[in-house]
Amino acid sequence: MKYLFYSLSLKLVLITLLGCVLFSDVQADSADTGNNNSLKEDILTALEKKYSGKSFEADFIQTSRLEALDINETASGHALFSHPGKMRWQYLAPEQHEIITNGTSLWIYRPNEKQVMLGDATSFFQSGAGGAFLSDISLVRKNFTIELKTVTPDHVELTLTAKKELRDISSIVIQILKPDSLIQKVITYNTYKDSTIFEFSNIKFNPIDPDTFEFIPPAGVSIIEMN
């Protein structure tokens, strides 16, 4: 049985869920393919150096848009990531809930409803879909075709297109802050032009207790299995 998630933001985050040289404000141009490829390689190398095998945490604001119905929904909270494939999204507003994965199992805990949804993480975060590559940066080169989209003095943007078709995801845009190579924004799009934007702040790299990415349902909650 398939379950309909209780909000637009939760649904989109599950199916969707970073140049250190200053340039003038220009769009990447196909006529400069050689220079663009060199810059792209520099960006990816710096990105991997910054994130590979490391744990980090950040505050986030998430904006989800359902294009056909002209609906926007905003949420905010704190997220933690650890290699490989471990994440904990702690939503604080507008309603408290958590999305937790140890790379194998996935838990969605809704304390106000006394409910835990339990599923297989790989079926939701396949191939680094959505924000899942944040917990394993090697997935960027491995699973996506990468295009240099925009270069400004402050940031660069990369467009990621999955090498193998991903359910409900057509592309991902990563905005990387210069000169620190920090992922400032992730935007995911699906085939219906729906989008989810994650904006990160207060990014901190530090060790995170592995138990953070485990979850034991509290007594008295209902457990629903997701297929």
C-alpha cells in the first residue's frame, strides 16, 4: 500500500531531498567550453575536498512549490549529515517533525500525531536524489551529468541531470558560495515543474554521534510501514 504524505513539503523533500576564482557576473557560455570545463573541474575538486567523508550540520529554510495549483509552502529547521548516506532533518516550523535515515532505514516521526512512518531509505533517496548527495558528495560525479550554469563574484551554480532517470526528478541546481566552497542552496525540479528549494545557513563541520541517525520509536506511537 502506498501512503499520501501529509504535506506538500514532506512529499517533495522525499522525492527530491556544493571556484575559488573571482569572475565578472556572466552566464556560462558554450563558446568557452574549454575554460568552463576547467572551472567546473576546479569547483568539483574544491567541493569534494570540503565535503568528502565529513559530517556537518546547518540551519535550513525549505520552500516547496506545486506549480499546477500555484501553491507554495515554507518550512524551517536544522539538518545533520554524515557520510555515507546518513541524514536527520529536524523540522521546527510550521509543524515539528523529523526525517531520519541511517542510510538503510528511513523514519518519519510526527510527534503531534504520535506516528512513525518506517521505510527503506534506498527507495526514497536513490542515486543521491534530492538532497541525499549532501551525505555522500561522491554521488555528484558518479550519478549526474554536470553543467556549469552561472558564475558570479559571489557564487557559482551547477546543474545536475541524472545519468539514469530518477522518479519525479528532472534536474537539481546547486549554488556554491565562493570562496569557501559551501553549498548555499539546492533546488530540485520534477517533470511537472514543481520545485523544492533548500537554503542553508550556519553551516558547521564537526563530528556527529552516529546514534543521531538512528531512531527508536517512543512507546505509544503508531508505526506505519511505507512501501
